[in-house]
Amino acid sequence: MSTLSERILRGEAGSFVDVPVDRALSHDGTGVQALTAFREMGLSRIARPDRTSVVYDHIVPANNSVTADLQADLRRFAVSNGVHFCDIGEGICHQVMSEGVVIPGEVVVGADSHTCTMGAFGAFATGVGASDMASIWATGETWFKVPETINIRLEGKLPEYVEAKDIALRYVGLLGAGGATYKAIEFTGDNSLELDDRLTISNMSVESGAKAGLFYADDVTCRYLRGHGRDAVPQKAEDCSYVREETIRLDDLEPLLAVPHKVDDVRPVSDFEGTPLDQVFVGTCTNGRYGDLKRFADIVKGKKVRVRTVVVPASRAVLLRAIETGVLRDIVESGAVVGNPGCGPCLGAHQGVLGEDEIGLSTANRNFKNRMGVGAKYYLSSPTTAAFSALKGEIASPEDFP
């Protein structure tokens, strides 16, 4: 019997396979690099524009004239090739692809490490370098060594104020930053996780070194995709062989943090209560979806944040829903600043970069040294922990509030 990765890639673990790419994804950062490599090959036309997407999300709107020139060049190329092109304001590439684009069983390759997010749909989704993406543009295909698979069983139901981000931090801490290098992770078990929760969990699989992080498509997946006008067929797990198996009891989880400067240095929030903060950031491809914004808004509604707080929706669709439901109003009235849909300060380019010696709390997926501000420190948390901390101006647990 086969793992989900073996079934999608049609090969046994350890074998090498050539596969057609169902979705090829680049953004304004890696797309520029891929275009340079593509032109160095002497090419000008993309082989499968119907399967190719370019999404502007990393430095949007452009922060200087150099960035603007590079984006203008890639924009002209994308439009002339007839690819699926999303200009500034449409959102983060991974979120855009999760809104009715990717379906179960597809091979999704992106020039961004967090392409693994789409594994939440039961797709084999992984990141590659810009030169690899140029080759995919040229041929519509790529090759893989089929990965071995780790199984993480998620059992039980999450307690109040504990959420999918805490699950993600828990398994990254359990496996370690290199514990799943060039392996796939399959998330199985009897749980009540919604699709947005699965997106958060799959998103962070690369932080343990994994090639992909997959959930089996089920009724939850099919219902979500029907809501976006797509049909899907559930996937059934087979009695397969894993190289490692772990079980996480959701009932036993508590709010967690990743401590500077390692994603796998995971501790309870309660260990760092009272740590002063200069900024709280809610957003990114990990936690910028509507449910994340709503949880944050429900906590800060009618109150005032005590530290500068930046909230960035993951897509235009998320922003519109937050406007329609009043979630955005609650966030703005709390004193937080709302940015345009995109990556925001996550990659340290603009719109909320921290200063030297400043301390931030972020719902992003990485807290590497100097990533979101040279000389700054930042902790990673869930939107719920971020909301309570923003209200106190310091790292805080839900237990600190009535």
C-alpha cells in the first residue's frame, strides 16, 4: 500500500519520477529570478500558461523605483504569456491558490518554500528554486525523488484559546528544524479541524525540513471546495509504511510560542508572560485568513491595544469578508493598523519592519535572526495569543483576562 505522496507522484519512496506540474506558482520576488533564468535559456514563451500563476504579494505596492521596474518587467511578461496573473492587492500567493484553485491529487510546485500550504487539500505541494521554476515554465514538467513519509496523528479536540498554530508549533518543536528533511508529513487522525486550520498546519511543514505536508481530502475538503465552485473526490488512507509516527493529543495542548531565533524552540506562552513588546503582527500565509482575523477581532473588540499592532489580510477575499462582517471595523477601532493584502512585514521588506533591539510578536512562520528587522527579536504565536498580548503590550496568556 502507498502513502499519499507515493500515490500522487506514482512512484515508491526513494525512486525518481518525472511528473507533469498541475500548478506552477511564482511571486514578484522569485518570479523576477525565474524570468532571468528563463531568458538565459533563450526562451520567451511559457509552455503551459493555463497551469501557471504569477502573484504579486511580497513587496506590494512597490517600495522603491528598483522594485517597481522589476515588477513592471515581470508584469509585462506574465500578461503577454496569458498566465493566471494577480497584481497587487489580490493577496498572498498561497492564499490565492487556496481559494478554489488547487484540488486534491494535484502536483503543485511553487518558487516559494511555503507552497507546502496547499498540501491541506490532499495535493503534493512543494517549493523549488527559481531556476527550477524556469525549467517548469519551459516544459510544464519537473522531477522528484519520491519522499519517505512521517505520520503525525492529531487526536482529540482543541481547548479554548488553543488553535491550529499551536498544533503547528507543537509538531515543529517535536520533529526539530531538520527532523523531516526531504520527507513528506501526513497528518491523520480523528479530529474536527476545518480546512483553514489544515492550511496553517501544512504551511509550517517546511519549518521541520519537510518536502510536503499533506492532509487526506475528506468531506471537510469537498465542502470547502464546493463553496468555491470546485468539485473534489475524497481520498482514503491506505495501510502504508511510515518512517516515523507521532501522536499529538489536541486536548493536552496549551498556547505556545516559538522563541527567538529558532522556529523549533517552542515553549509555553506562560513561560514568557510579561515580556514587553514593541509590535504585534497578525497576518501572513500562516495566519492571515478570515478566521484568524475574526478570532483577533473578537478579543480586542471594544478595547484598545497597548502596542503598535499591524494586521494584514491574506487576500482581497479575506479583506472583503472582514469588511462585510464588521471584523475590520473592530480591528481598526482597537487602534490596530490594517495593511493591504499581501505578505506585509513578514519577509522584512517594508510595512512594519522592526527596528534594532525591538521585540515583536508575529503570527508568521519564521523568526530567523534579522528576518523581520535587523537586530530585532520576534516570537511566533497564534492570532489568539497575539490579541491578548496586544491588549497588554506584553506577551500574555488568555488566563490573564477575565
